[in-house]
Amino acid sequence: MFQRILVPLDGSSLAEQALPVAARLAHACGGTIILLNVVDISPMYVSYGVMQPIIMQDEIDRCLANARTYIDGLPSRSDLVGVHIKKQVVPGNPAVVILSEIEEQNIDLVVMSSHGNTGLKRWFLGSIAEKVMRHSSVPVFILRDGKPLNIHHRNDGAHFVRALVPLDASARSQDSISPAAALVAALSSPGAGILHLTQIVKMSEAVSEREKNILQQCARQNLQSISESIRDGLVANFGPDLHLTLTWSVSLDTDIATGIVKIAEKGEHNIETGDVEPCDFIAMTTHGYTGVQKWTMGSIADRVLHATRLPLMLVRPADMVVQEHQEKEAYSVHK
């Protein structure tokens, strides 16, 4: 599924943490990694201004030359040996360039770090990674600084990863299932990974025991139906060749985002469906049961993003991506 993997870089070791994961995916999928170094020249306009165009151009040329030297040396890394690499050095606004490259290069997946050249300053909250996640038409896999992706080793020498996929009652939330399954399968290859579906039932003191039971039963029926659809081959791009173990559970919590992070990082004891082990990453859509209201910026997906130290795959619902493309085409026609 992931034939073209984009890795945005800024020359920092923090951003390079995405490279081993991207390489593992490329090896498993026979794909290509596009190394993208975006040289942000906007600070140079502030430093030099219009009064010193020659000096500014010299500085731009120097930065571009340094970026090319840097990116030309990356394919010699041991973890990139044997991987088909394409290199891009582009001047411009990092977020804008990344989003443009996603479309122009027919990217299937973006793998990037949550930190970059700014050191301890996060890329989120109005900065590069957040803008990419908000507007990317393809899944974005975010890795966390100091928290590498955990890949387990079985006694027989095989590898596997376990992913948590939080769902709700909406069709949109299910759009993360296939990308998550493909990511688990590729990272676990040639072993068999584990995909765990969960639905958090929000509880409060105002909810009676009867209402709680009804909500739990509805959630169980929802996950059972989704699991049966997957096993019956009714979920696109989720076939037996992925070699996945599929599990699911329903949990109670006073807060959905907190419940998701708790299960992902610590697991849980579940009497009905068996104990849930801690997971290695979370995969979820940016929109869910609330329809057009975004889960980002103060809502569930954004809160999970900022609360967990685990890697996180965010997927924009397919209908939203299609609608955005249609609006862009209509705009270009009438422009």
C-alpha cells in the first residue's frame, strides 16, 4: 500500500528519527522513500530585507547548497541501504511545500517527527506538523522525540507491532482501519501484527446503570459488525495477505481522549473480551461522530496527539479529501 513514502527533513537528528521507520516500511512494501528538505527562506527576508538583495541571494544559494550536501549524504546510512531513494531540496514555506509534494509526488504516506530543527520547540499548534496533518490527503505517521517506535520480537525471531484504532458510531472513524492495518502489516513483516479496535463509552454520574448497559451493548454491536465486515472481506484493502490478528474491546471512561491514551499506553483488564496489552501506536481519523466538527484543536484527536508519547497515525476521512479535491478543481475552472 505504501509505495511512495515522504519523509520531510530539516537537517536535524530529531527529524531523522523518521528514517528507520520509513526504511522498514519501504523494505516491506518495495516502496520508494522521498527525502524532502525544505529550505525556509522567509527568515532571510526579515534579516536582510529588500535593501540587500545580493547578500540575501548569496545566503539563499548557500543554504540550498548545504541542504543538497546534507540530503545527498543520507542514502549512505546503514538503515537506508537497499532502499530506493528520491531526493528533493525545495525553497519555500515548509508546510506548503510538504503538502504540495504530497500531491505532485503521488505520496501514499508521510512519516515525520514531532520535533525538528527548533529543538525543544514543538512543531504542533500552528506550526509545520499540525498544518500538514490538518490538510494532508494521505495518512500522516507522527513519531515522538525520545520515544522510538517499539517493535516486538517473538521467540521464533519474527517481529510484530500492535496498534490501537479508536472508533465511534460514525463511518468516518472507520477510514483509519485500512491504513492502520497496512502499517501494522508492513512494520511486522514477515511476522503477523495485531490490530485492536476499541470504542470508549463516555460515562458520567448522570448516566443510570440501565443507560450504561444500553450504551455498552450498542458499542459492542458496532465493533462486532465492523469486525465481521473485515473478516468477510467487505473492508477495502484489508485482505488475508496482511496476516493480522484482529481484536476488539469496549471500555468505559469519563473522558474519551483520556480513555484512548490510557488503553494505548497501559492496556486494560477486560473481563468480556480478554486483557488488552499496551499498544505501540495509535491510528485514528481527524473527524468522527461529530460530523463536520473537527476532532482537532481542543477536541479528541488533538488531545490524544498532545497527551500520548506513542507514535500516532492521523487519517483524514475519504469523503472530506474527495470534497476538497472537487472544490479545488471547481476553483481552478472558474479562476
